[in-house]
Amino acid sequence: MESKRKRFMRHLKHFTLFAKLAFENFKKNDPLRLAASTAFFATFALPAIIIVLLQLFGMFFNRREFGQNILEKLSENLGTVSADEIRSILRNIYAMSETWYITVLGFIFLLFVSTTLFVIIRNTINQLWSIRVKEHPGFKFHIRQRAKSLGIISLGGFLLFIVFLLEGIRIYLEKEFGYLPILGNFLNELIFLTVATTWFSIAFRFIADGRPYWRISFLGSTFTAILFTVGKIILKTALINSNINEIYGTSGAILLVMLYIFYSSFIFYYGACFIQTMSEELKLPIKTTRMAYKFRLEEIKGLAP
């Protein structure tokens, strides 16, 4: 009977192979360009996403408190200067809402901007998974894609609320029972890892026009969330303590946001490649949706003249 140690080493060997094959496939898709283009557009979409979340969840929770918690999270990861810059952008957007029709039109525009980011992400994952949408899918298809993107944004907002709630409970218990700060930090990262894994699992399953098996999606999302959490800790230390604001001035705050999103996009897309590799190696292929199909690229070498 196979011992636990041998079973662990066998799984570790397979995992290492999957990670290597996934990275080789990732390199073929020009990952720097993919992550950079996503980071560029996401920098403009981030304030829109925050406002959409505030409008949606403001119907159920205290809007000001929810927004303040989001900005505090951004401050923890991006630094106070970058968070203040985003706060300033949000104030400028709200200041433009002088009448009800401007507010309505502005919200529709913000919905368009925020969901367009996820359309870009969907197209990128489709490329990584060798999936294409059929020609002329129809107006209803595009509406469903926008609605799906809004659903994923809303899920992210709900998970953020769960994070705020759990952190509030943790702070209360820490005050009551005197937990060590290092334990509190560990619990914070554990909460973040769990929430990130949940969001990644659903995003990888539904955001693109391919449907990986749930088990594959969960395993790939767990790996992605671990990389994301480790990178978040490193980036938080490196970026916040850097002198990038002194070099680039006021634009340094936005540059920090772009760098953070660039890394996040890079890891997310690598996770997509990891899921594709696992699916192929385990003979559990990603199934396309009704309006999509798989394609394969073949290299054709020309004959010498």
C-alpha cells in the first residue's frame, strides 16, 4: 500500500510538472503585454468599480462605512498616497452628479466601464484557453456577458463585506482575549486567502467562454490565491516603502496602482494557464459554451527559396 509520504511526493511531482508546463504555455502568449494592457485599463476602471459597488451595496449597508473600509484596504496594500488619489477621483466623480439624470447617465457609463474590464479579462482567458466566440453571437449574448461581469463584480463586493465582517470579529476577539499581533496578521492573510480562492474559483469557472471542471477550477484557484497572497505581502512592503513618489511626483500614486494591478493580472492569467494545463494532463478538458469553440494554432514553416 502506498505510504502517505510517497503519495505526497507523487502529487508534488505532478504539481511541479503542471506549474512548469503552465509557465511554458504562458510565455507563448506574451504575458507582459496581456498583464500590462489589463493594468492600464483597470486603472481607469477601478474608481468605476468602487462606485458601482457603493451604489449596489449602499442599498443594504452603510454606504459611507463600506466605502471607507474599501479605501482602508487600498491604503494597506497600495499606501496612503495612492489611496488618497483614488479617494480624490471618487470625490470628483460624485461632484459631477448635479442632477438626477446626470447621476443616472453617469452610473450607466460607470457600469459600462467597469464591465468592459471584465470583457477584456474574458477575451484574454479565451486566448489562453484557445477559445473563440462564434461570429455574430447576437445582441443578447453581449448583454448576458455584461450582466455576468456585473455579477462577478457584485460577488467581489459581497466577499469584501465578508472580509470586513470577519476582520471586525477578529479585532474584537483580539481586544477581549489579547491575541498576539502576529496571530492577528496570520488570521488576516488566512481570511484573504480563503476569499481570494473563492472569487478565483467562480471567476475561472464563469468569466470566460470555457467551463473547467469545478475540482480543477478550485485547485488552480487555490494555487493562484497562494501566489497572489505571497506577492501581495512582498509588493505591499516593496511599493509602500519605495521612493517612487519622490521620483515620479504626484503621478507616482497612480503608477503604484498600475504596478499592483499588473502583478495581480500576471498571476491571474498564469493561474488560467495552470488550470488549462491541469485539465489537459488529467484528461478533464475545458468545455466551451454554446456560442464558442476551441481552436488550435499550427506553425507553418516556409520553404527556402
